Amino acid sequence: MNGRISSALITTAIIVIALAFIYLPVVTLVLFSVHDGRVPVPPFHGPTLEWYGRILGNARVMSATGSSIVVGLVSSVISVALALLAGWGLSRHRVPGRKLVEALLLMPLAVSYLIVGIGLMVSFSDYVPKSIGFVVIGHVVLNLPLAFAILYVQFDTAQARLEAAARDLGASEMQVFFRVTLPSLKIPIIAAFALCFTFSWDEFIVAFLLSGFDPTLPVVIWGLLRTGLDPQTNAAGTLVFLVSICFALFVELFLFRKKPND
């Protein structure tokens, strides 16, 4: 009995320590974003929303926020569209070297973002200037494998039977794709888009290497950090975190908690 209690206490302690290790920095960030003082160090004074007002009134931060939204939306749409077409083509048609193509599409998931960013910069810097467009290309390279991994598994036997039934009823390939395949994959497509946007929204390394003079929000926040600790930086980081959490919850709701009859 005592052994079981000791084991339960040890397990609980490990879980608490692990959760504290993960979430304590986030809690600290949010707490000191409403700290009523110019230096974000204990003891805590406040709360105040002054720093949120200042960061939202910062023209450079707002411009970078707009750039991040554009990059996230465009790169996510392109990534999901390419992943959907790749998954449909590989699963519904005989493609020579299919396993190799699958491996190549998924391989960037195992490659460091730094390597991807440097590789793109070295390969295309003479042809594509550093810009938001270049960041979009980089984020498509990062997000395409993620979207493909989510969508490819959806083209299973049950999905194939639905498409075959539509063909038996006289539907063309285009009608099957747009009236059967796309509607039945609506939830995975939305989830893949939301997850891609989340990754793109707070991605720093590739954006830093490819953005040039039109940076995204994480790059601007990094620039603020170079000047030292500032409650405005905490406020900006909290806003980035809140957006990421909202999209993560959205993915959880649509991808992992859909009803069996959906």
C-alpha cells in the first residue's frame, strides 16, 4: 500500500514538474505583459494594459503583423492545395516511384528550419530578392509536408468507395473531385490549413533569413529583444501566443474531436 502511494506521489511530482517546465515561461510572459513598470522583473505591479496599447500603436509592429498574416494565409492556402493534389494523385493513380515521392514530400519534416532557410537563400538569392514573397516560398516548403501528412491518410478505402460510387452513377473525374472528394475532406482540409497557419504565424528562422526589409512579426519581436527586456516585448509575445493557441484549439476541435458520424 505504501509502495503504491509512493509511486503515485512520484508520478504526480514528475507530471507537475514537467507541466511547470512547459508552462511557467508562458505564464511569466503573460503576467509581465500587464506589469505596471518599465522593467519586467519581480515584484509584480499592476495590472495595466499600457504596454498592449503601445505595441498596438507601434506602426512597425502593425506592419509586421500584416506581413505575418499575409504570409500565413498565402503559404497555408498554397501548401494545402498542393498537398491535396499530391495526396489525391498518389492515392488514386499509379505513379512510378510512389514510395520515393512520398518520402521526398515528408522529408522536410525531419530537416532543420535553419538548413531549409540557408538552402533556399543560397539557391535562389540571385533570382528572388529577399521579400515577403520569398518568405511565402520558404513557408510553403515547411508547411507542405505537414499538410500532406494530414491529408494523405484521408484518402483511404472508404473514401475510394465513395468516389467509385459517384463514377458508377455517371460522374466525371472533375465532378467526383469537386462534389465528392472535397466535401468529404472538408474538416481535414480546414484543420491542415489552421495548423499550417499556426506554424507560419510564429516561425522565425526562415522568415529572418528571407524577409529582407519587410519583416514578419517574430522577426520584429526579435529586434525588440536586442534592446533589452521591455514589457512591450512581453505584450507582443503574448499576442503571438494567443493567436497560436486559438488556432491550435481550432485544430483540436476539428481534427481530433469530430463526431464519428461527421
